[in-house]
Amino acid sequence: MRTLISTAFISLDGVVEGPGGEPGYRNSGWTFKDIEFLPEAFEIKGREQEEASAMLLGRTSYEAFSPVWPDMADFADYKAMPKYVVSTRLTEDDLVPNWGETTILRTLDDVAALKQTEGGPIIVHGSATLNQALSDAGLIDRYHLLVFPLLLGAGKRLFSATDKDTQKLKLVEHEAYANGLQKNVFDVVR
């Protein structure tokens, strides 16, 4: 069974919306405003590319990343790996031709079936709505969180507000950095 890893830049109050400057969110670009860049705090991002064997995205994140990431040197390792997009609306004609093999999945059952295949970890970037659905369905195995020392208030959150049973997490890696960022890696306890 493959490991499904959710990776996120997240504010202390749980917001994941617009970290890189995506339009339409009033605090857009919050990961780069007023926080000193320390390369060591982002080491996990390079490690994710080396360790992942596939990427899973929701439609909105795919539409935001696919025009940009294929030509970015920072994301070169992702170009060659298989990508899966969970969407009820996308068609094959909507997929970009220069980002390698991309498969559209229609349901969470399709994601569960993908997890049953052979291969290494699957990484989920962005995709707030998809992350909430995956978490609520018990499909996420690990979280890679870079927690920013910010309270953003309104915005899309990583975790849903669904009333559900407690889900336990085990902290397996952590570090705090001089700029206030915290790296927290949690395994989901089953």
C-alpha cells in the first residue's frame, strides 16, 4: 500500500489559502511577507521531490500549478513523475501537454484504489478541499507541515470542520527555526 502524504504551508490558525501569491485572497503571498527566508527551513520540500513517486492534486491546484511548475527548476523532479488530478469536471483536453503523465481520478474511491497499487509515496500539494475530503475519508497517512508564525483569520483551511471521531497523530519529525517557522511531520495513527 502506498503512503499518501499531505504537504502544506500553514498558518498557526490553520489557513493554507494563497501562500505563494495566488490571486483572490487578501493575504495572498503570506509565506514571503515579513518572514526571513532560511533555506534550512525548506529542506523538506526538496526531500519530498526525491522521495515521492507520484503527485496528487485537486482541480483548482492543478489549474494553478500546471501552467507554471513544469518549467520551474525548483520543481524539476515533479515534471517526470506521474500526476493524478481528482476532478469531476476536468477532461483530457484540459490537461497540459508538457508536465508528463497525468491521470484524472473522479472519486475518493479512485484515490483509495491508487493507494493500493505498487509504488512509493504519493504527495499532495495545495488542494485544500481535496485535503479535507481525503482526511475525512481516512486516506491521508502523513502530514508534512511548515507552520508559519502568522494568524491569518479567514481563508481556506487544511482541515475540515466535520464533526468526526478523534484522529490521533504521532509526531515523527520536528524542528523550529530562527525565523519562527516550525516543521512538523505527523504520521496518522490507525
